[in-house]
Amino acid sequence: PTPPPLLQVRDLNAYYGQSHVLHGINLHVQPGEIVSLIGRNGAGKTTTLRSIMGALRSRTGSITFDGQDILRLPSNRVAARGLAWVPEERAIMSTLTVRENLELPPARPGGWTTERAYEAFPVLRERGHHPGSKLSGGEQQMLAIVRVLRSAPRLLLLDEPSEGLAPVIVQRIGDIIQELRADGLSVLLVEQNLKFATRLADRHYVFVDGQIVEEIPRAEAVARREDLLSYLSV
Ligand code: ATP
């Protein structure tokens, strides 16, 4: 029997002021699953992540995590339940060192230690005393991911983790995501990089104009590459 979903979003509608941006989104993430949200810029993927985290409050529908309603919780309490969000802009503190950035979130039992982060990405150890402002895009992305792992999340929301990164770094980040999943973490990721998304994700939801128009399992994604590309192109 299929276990109950870790995250379940039902009939989610979201608004920026008068502008109705998400129109009845339904999606779920099973424990240990990697799920991708794909679609062109402005289709509503980031808004979906922000709605789940409680960073966007103007919305209706139902969002449950581990069977409990999180729609009405503020972001900090959503995070305390075990969701972690790495926004596209990564939010590295430019005046703090790499190590200080790493040690910013509250440590929770089972969360990553500084040592574990340095083992995963040795370049962060080398840069440990450098200010955040001196990091390359790839280093910032690595730091942003390992930083949220300190609080031992159960579901990681990643917004375009591969954006602007060299192929070798994208590869490394993909490896880490797979290792995290092997440790039992679930991942919901927004991606424009189809190769990266199809390598990692068990399922894809395709967004068009604030709606999900298709759900594509891993087994179909490769064969339907052309269809997926057409959803991404402008
Ligand atoms: P991207 O990859 O560019 O982030 P996306 O699929 O994640 O694209 P969203 O960022 O969720 O799309 O944007 C969905 C819609 O909401 C777009 O029409 C966008 O212009 C609008 N939007 C996003 N942020 C705001 C905001 N702060 N205020 C008003 N409208 C916004």
C-alpha cells in the first residue's frame, strides 16, 4: 500500500494583490520522493513554493504536511515542522563568513554538522573564513543547500538549484540531492534545466499559466523530452 503523502496541496489558489496567480494547484510529494515543477518563467512555480512555506499568505485551499494543516502557520512554524526552502536568490549573508552563514540556522538533532557540510563540499571548508560576498554562484548554491540541512528538514524545497552553475557543479549538486534522498529526505524542486530535472525527479508537474496541465512519471519523461522542451520554451 502507498504510504500517505508527506506533502499534499489541494486546490491551491494564490494572489499578489488583485492578481490571481495560482488557479487550483493539486500536487503531492511522497516520503523519499523527488518531484520537479517545470514550466516557463512566470508560470507559478516559485509562487507555489512560497505558498507552501507560508511566505505568501494570500491564498486559499489546503496544504498538509505529514497529515497536519500548515496553511495557516507562519513561515517559521512551517520550517519548524520540517520544511526547508532554498530560494532562487540563495540569501547568503554577504558580510558573514562562509562558516557563520553555515551556522546561522538553529541546529536540530539529526541535522548536518559543519563538518558534514565541509565533507560534502570541501570547497566550503577552503572558503570557511571568506565573506559570503566572495563566493561564486556555485559555492553560494552549495552553501545555501547545506545550511538548511542543519535543521534536519524532512522536505527540501529547491528553487532552480542548477541555475547559472557550471556543469561539474550541477553534477555535484545532483549527487548530493540523491544522497539526501537515500537518507530519507524528500525534495520538491523547481527547474528549467530539463536534463538535471529528468535525472533526479521521480515525477514532474508541468505548470502553464498558474495551473498544472500534466503530471509525468520518470519513465515517460525521457521519451517525452520534446514535449517537455516545448513547455519550457517561450
Ligand atoms: P520564475 O521561474 O520566473 O520564478 P515561476 O514559474 O516561478 O517563474 P512565479 O515567480 O511564481 O513564476 O510567478 C507567477 C506570476 O506571478 C507571474 O505572472 C509573476 O509576474 C507574478 N508575480 C511573481 N511575484 C510577484 C510579486 N511579488 N508581485 C506581483 N506579481 C508577482
